[in-house]
Amino acid sequence: MINNNETSIEELKKIAGGTIDESADLVFHLAIAGYGAFTKVNKDRNDIVDIEKMKEFFASKGYRFIPGFGDEMNVFVGPDGMRYGNDYIIYLLENGQL
């Protein structure tokens, strides 16, 4: 069972949606920034990313989150209409600018 307050290394290894590294990195940085754990068990997709919660969160920040699957990258459409990648969003999180 997943504790919504903490994500273990084993749970991070099960994350999918976007590339595994991308999604794990994003979930990790969201938690570090104090936004909580964006994880839940998705037996239908065999992953633990709470995509719905992430879409709501990023919408509240003015971004549309388009999750990638398999080899596709996560995409974020900003308030300016531009498309951004995971790395830019993590940069914003690390610098308290989101």
C-alpha cells in the first residue's frame, strides 16, 4: 500500500507515464517543493502516477499537463501557449517559480 505522504525508492521504480525517469523525477521534485505526493495505484496502467491530480495541480498554476506514455515525453503548455518539457518545469520547481 502506498502512503500518500511518502514515496519509497521501490515505488518510484514503478512509476510510468512519460518516460520512467521523467515521471519519477517530476513526482520527486513536486514532493520536495512541498506540493505532496502525486502517486496512486493504477492497476489498469500498471503504474503509480496520479495523472489526474497532476493535471489539476498544473492547471491551477496555469499549465496544461499532457502526460506522455512509453517513450513519449511529458509536455506542459504554459500560460503563454508555449510547450515546455519536464526539465523546464523541474527548473521552476527547484527555483520556487511555479
